[in-house]
Amino acid sequence: MLSSSYVGPPPVRPFVVLALLWAFLTVAACGGSGPSMGPPSMGGGLVVPPQDHVFLVVLENHSFSQVIGSPSMPYLNSLAVQHGLATNYFANAHPSIGNYFMLTVGAVETVDDNFSGTITDNNIVRALTASGKTWKAYLESVPSQGYLGGDVGLYLKHHNPFAYLSDVVSSSAQAANLVPLSQFSADLAANKLPNFVYIKPNAENDAHSCPGGALTCPDADLLSAADAWLKNNIDPLITSPAFGNSLLIITFDESTLSDVGNIGGHVATVVVGPRVRPGFRSITMHQHQDTLRSMLQALQVSNMPNAAATANSMGEFFH
């Protein structure tokens, strides 16, 4: 984990240009005409089209340049080439927890991964519930349904922002929406997925910790484990008829590389869905509050918590 103070939006980095070139060459090699790119001003004025389901997957602690084009993540890179890729996306803070709150509350709230309090601010659960939308968090290695306690084994509480929200903490019915990942395949097969779905791998499968319990390992091992997890758990979703009119966003909480003015670092964010423009490459500056706004727009929820109220929509990604 890194520590840093919040600073203003950074410019497009040189390695973004290299990533764009890589994307162009990859698509061209597959017989395409190259990726389309939206102008920087495009994201603010467009709206994400209505979706039946929105899925969010958050991986850990890697920079855009470590992920995009990496031979250790062939599956994620295939999604980036085929669907949408945000090439100028920056996390909001260091360490992890502030980014998870920005994705769900629209505010950093704290930069203490050991935070044990309750968040009472407006948040995604409140917004969804008030709009009559359903939600569920599928959490790998969580001890039990409705678990609100601290870290246990490979389950890390600060990677599950829903366990801090007053709307969940104070309601057994809402807490029951925190379920083990094993329930996801059953809900998918039964066509019982909620409108909003948060899917969280455990610490060895989200590129946070070395697989197999090793204390140290090559970075390629972290990425390979996360990519294999995505292939095994997310590909069945994308290829299922239940995906239908749905949106999937895969992002990283923060970067581990240091850049001047990097906020929480330059991270890879991939946008997948039938209505996403194939091979689209966004050069618009985006952050986690933009993802929060876009997910709620997709579900036709008008309540935009905190920074989501003034964030950029990611509508440019869609037909």
C-alpha cells in the first residue's frame, strides 16, 4: 500500500500514448480497422444507456502500464481489445480504502485501511434501494453471508466497502446481500442476479497478495493469478444469455507506480457489454467517481452520491 496526498488531475502521460499504439496494433493485427477514440470533452455530455444489470469487479495495486499489454494477463487484455478501454483513468487516493469508498460513496472518506467506523454519507446502496433496484456483493472467502466483521484469512474487509455503510450495518436485510462468491454461479444459472452486482476476488486472486501464501513472488505471478480468476469467474458471465443487456466494469483500486501528480495512480479500466463500442479507446480523464455515476446512470438511478453528482459520465463508451 502507498501513502500520498490528493492532488489535482494529471495530464495524459507518455505511456498512455504507448498503450494506445499497442491497442491500435493489436486490433489491426486481428483484422480490425484500429480502435476508435473519443475526444477529451466527450465523456461529460453523454449518458450511459439503460442496462438491466451492472457488474463491478475491482482488482488491486497495479498501474495501467503493468497491466495493458502484459503477457501475464491475456484474458483481461482480450477484453480490453474487444470492448472498451479507459486509457486516461486515475485512481483517487492511496492506500486502497479511499478508492473503494469513492466507487460506492463518491467520497474518499478515509485513507486508513484499518478504519473500523461506519459511513453515514449518501451511498450506492441508499441510491439503489430508494430507486427500487436490487444489489448484492459476491465476496470470495467471506466467512459467511451477512458478515460485517474484520479480516479473516484471504478476506480483507477494506476491499468490501459495503460492510462499512450505515445502510448495511443497521439492516439485517441489507447485510444479507453480502454473500460468498460461490453463490454467484448459482444465481447466474437461475437467472436471479440483482440489478447491481459487486464481485470481489480474495487477496490472492485480485493481484494483491502472492498466490499460494508465498510472502514474495514475481509480479507476473500476481497478475497471472488475477487473470486466471477473471477467466474462470467472469467469462461464464459474459458468455451467458443472462448477461444480455448488461454492463461490466473491471478496474483497479490504485497503482503501485509513482508518477508526479498521480493522485492514486494511472490504472486500467475495461468496460464490457453488448452496447459498448467495440475496440473503443477513451482518452477522457476518468476517475472512480465517474464509474459510480455511470453505473447509477446505467440503472436509471437519479440519486448521485457526493462527487458522483458532478462527475463525468462514461457515456462515450456506448453506441
